[in-house]
Amino acid sequence: MRFNDNIQFYSESESHYDPKIGDYVGSVTLVDEEIANVTESGTDTSVQNFGDIATKTLVIRLINSIEYKWSYLTVNGLEVKYKPITTRQPLKNNTLIVGEMNGN
């Protein structure tokens, strides 16, 4: 199995004013970047998770486990955002199933 894709994990927090630094903080921050094997899931998984096949779902296999909070991810730096659906931890690697965020 080739791990030839780069996954960027982002965290979203509401922007607020921090008087200590005198500026607004929050919004979107890059949490981590990992290498992964990315494949599209089948239509059965899309129907089961979203009720239709219009929403694209991906299966992402990672070498390391994800021990941090994240809101969405991107694949290879592209603009399409994917939200978490489920996480599985089989004997080898770690698996995320993510769905495309519509309207973002």
C-alpha cells in the first residue's frame, strides 16, 4: 500500500479579540500534516452515510493515529474540504472515513 498523498488537518475556532496581543485570534489553523493512502469509497458507503451518492466520501489510511482535535481536512492542498464521519483502528494503520463538505 502506497502512502503517497498529503493530508492537512485544520481546526476551526470562532474568532475573538485577545486583549493581551491586541488582535483577533482564532478562526482556521493548520493542526498537522500526515502522509496517507486515499481512496474513494463505494456508492454503498455514500448512501449509508449521506442518503445519496452526490456527496463524495473518501477512505483515508494513516500510519500514525490521530490524537488531536480537528474540524476538517484537505487532500494534497486542494480546496475541497472533508469532514470526519468515522474512525477505525484495525491491527495495522488507522482509517478515517470522511465526507465532502458541501457549500464550503
